[in-house]
Amino acid sequence: MTDIKTIAVVGTGTIGAGWAAYFLSRGLHVRAFDPQPESLARLPERISAAWPVLRELDGSLSETIPEIILAASMEEALDGVDFVQESGPENEDLKIRLFADMDAFAPPDAIIASSSSSLLVSRLQSACTRPERCLVGHPFNPPYLIPLVEIVAGPKTAGWAVERAETFYRAIGKQPLVLAKEISGYIANRLQNAIFKESMHLIQTGAATVEDVDNAMRYGPGLRWAFMGPFLTYALGGGTGMRRYFEIFEEEIATSWNELGQPEMTDELRETVIAQAEAFFMKRSVAEVATRRDEALVNLLKATSALDITG
């Protein structure tokens, strides 16, 4: 259980709106603020779009969406809250100012978490009077479906804040992962970036197209990665565990690492990827593709919910 009942969502773009929908579905009281009035005005529509998907996963949810308070100011949004989830643009200077403002308005014991996907907490908390309650709670898009939340502490973050955030995220159904040390990009995005980098190399060298890369992942390792990570995958590939895998493939591993590419982000590469991507999967609107993605994720989450093959 958690003693956190009232949440402030600061920033109501794609990520913030997804958080707002999820928090409401967990029975929490939610207030939202965005300095861009048009973004705040679109929030109810975005929550409504996510609600049927949430009900697919949780049949106990009512069709009626709980009320959310659209605050006219940050001070109003943060007054008396237990937890703040900031989801502003991924801009360090902007987030430093945001954290200073949130620190000024939030109650002294309220956690302030950023949805940042790469920034260092030590920088975000640098202008705060109470940096000990500041951390990163990085979700994955869409945050109302993907379970993972990476929790990253800065050098001034207190242990109690990390523990409280971890307890909170877990209590509302997320899968929190506390990083052992502060690094930029965290864990999952660094893994994604490594794959994306090699994907760009394959396209730049003419070895593959966007469709080839996506299909290779979709029909190959992506199927396994839905329920187990790379180390378990390779341990099984070795037949009897990681030791045997290294014994069999150590030379091949070294060779394959040396062959990984260093693509150069040129205008030509960028335009090639854009053209191939649009031809491959943009036959439908972005909104329709996102809806179909959510439907697929719901089915996948239902299928994998009982698949803990290491337990």
C-alpha cells in the first residue's frame, strides 16, 4: 500500500497526459498544470482516448472517467499534493527552472519526479532548496500501458525519497527499477539507442531497409524480449548457461563487436530513413497507428502477465 493519494501532473503533452490517465485509473486524485493553455485544454480528450484501453486491462474500471482538476497555476496544482510527476519538454535549462518552481510550491515532504528520458538528476535538482526529494521517474511511452519506470537518484537525493517513490510506483501497478548509480540515458534507453545506432548503420551501408530492420526485430529477438532479456536469452543459447555461452561464442562476440558500425547522421541518411519509414508504416494516420499499437500492447500484456520463466 501507499500513503500517496494526491498527484500533480506538470506538463500535459503525450507523456503527461498518459500519466494523468493512468493515475486516475488507479483511483488517485489528480491535478494537472501546463503553462501552455492549449495543451491543458486537450488533456480531457487525451484521457478519454486512453480510457477504453485501460478498461481492457482492468475490467473493474468504470466507463465514467474520474474528475481531474485542471489547475490555473502551478501553485494551485501543487498545493497539498503528495507526489509530483513532471513531464515537460526534454530541455535541461527548462527543467532546472521547473524543478526550482515545483520545489517552491510543493509541500516539504512531497516527492518531485521527472519523466525525463536522459537528463541527470544532479543537474535537475541543482537550483532546489529541498533537493533531497527530487529524482527521475522515467516511464515508457505510452505510460498508461508500459509497466517499466526507471528511478534515478542524484547525489543529493535522500534514500527515503527513492524508497517512497519505488513503493508508490509498485503499489499502483508499475515495475520500478532503481538504478545503482546516476547515468544519462538510464538503462532501457541506452539499450534502445544501441540497437537504433546499428540499425542506422545497416541502412547507411545499404545492408538493410527500414522495413528489413523492423521485421528482423519483430519476427526474431523481439518475440523473446517480450518476456526475457538479453542475458537470459544468451544463457539459453549456450545450452547450459552463461559460462557455456561464453565458451562457445567468445571469439564470435569479439568479432561481432568490432564489426558494429559508426553511422554518421547526414542529411542523406535522415531523409532516406524518413522516406522508407513513411512508405513502410505510415499508410495510416499517426493516431490510427498509435491506437493499433495500444491494442497490440494490451494483448501482449495479457499474454505475458503470467510468463515469469525465471520464477
